[in-house]
Amino acid sequence: MTDSKHQGALGAVYAAKRPEEVAALYDRWSDTYDADMSAAGYRHPTICLALLARHLPRGAAPLLDAGAGTGLIGEWLAITGYPKVEALDISEGMLAKAARKGVYSALHCLALGGPLPFADGAYAGIVSAGVFTSGHVGAEGLDELIRVCRPGGVIVLTVKNTLWEAGFSTRIAALEAQGIVTRADETLPYVSMPGEADTVPSRGLVLRVN
């Protein structure tokens, strides 16, 4: 099963080949993104929030929402006891929507997959919902997230099965073998958008940085 049958904005972002193309597509989608994802039954933010609350103490700060989009999970993080969260996203249009929600302490328009302008161990925890997926970011995005997460902190992410089976799981195993991270939690595969036909399953993953 692939993501090729998705239509509209969702199909376009999955088919994107370059970061600048992804950014432009999300800019155009930003006005209707929240409503569209709600209609699709989007589950990634809820699952990431549950995993984060299980593995990171209430009040831990600061956090980085890596791939924040319009700030769907940022709103919930504030409600559930994580008051200082920074947003990172490739799309200025999506970040503008996130800014209006007033839940982020800083916003960074940046792409994952290359160097990030943050200090080593800058964050107590990182959450990345729906980013490691088709047309977006692969295992190349892991190293910098690990670097900017402090030892003992956690990285909560979702990974689409197509990426998991195409080398992502091997990269995670290598990081564990090197003692860089510990796999603290992993969900069974689940469908992230039950209202969207042909959605490839994903899994939630928690990595504790050593």
C-alpha cells in the first residue's frame, strides 16, 4: 500500500520531492489545514501527546514541536502541563496560524534534515507528529534532533510504515547499539487518518537520549 491515492493538498504534499516544494504546498494549505485534518480523524497529535505524558514529567521545559504545522499539538501541550514549547516548521504560512494560537514561546521557520541552529541539549523533550512520512523527512532528520535533546530527555515521533521498512528501523537499531538512544516505547501500527482512504499505517516511537 502506498500514499499515491490521496487527493488534493494531502496527496500533493506526499508527492513533493524538494523541501521548498513542501513549504509552498503547506503555505497554500494553511487556511484549511485544521478543518481538513479534523475531517480525516487525524490521530498523530493525540498519540504523541499520550506518549510524551507517559515518559516526560509534567512541566519539563523547554520542549520543541518539530514540524508544528498550525500548532495542533501545541495547544494540547499547554493544557496538559508543558508551558514552554517552541515551534519549528518549514512553512511560514503554517507557523503564522500557529502563532495566532498563542501557545508557543518561540517560532522557527526551518527544515528538518539538515543542521539546526540550536545548542547541544537545548530541549528537555521533542515531539514530531506526522513529519517522518512520505515526501517529508526520513532518518536523516534524527541526528540533529538527538543532538539538541538533552541527555535523559525524550524524542516522541511518528513514523510511516513505508519509511520504517525502508531503513528507518535499521537506523534506530544502530543508534541503540551505539548507546546513543534507548527505545523507551513503541506503539503497534495504526492508521493516522481513518477518514482518508488508503492511509498507510504508522507507529509512535519514544527515544530516550543517553
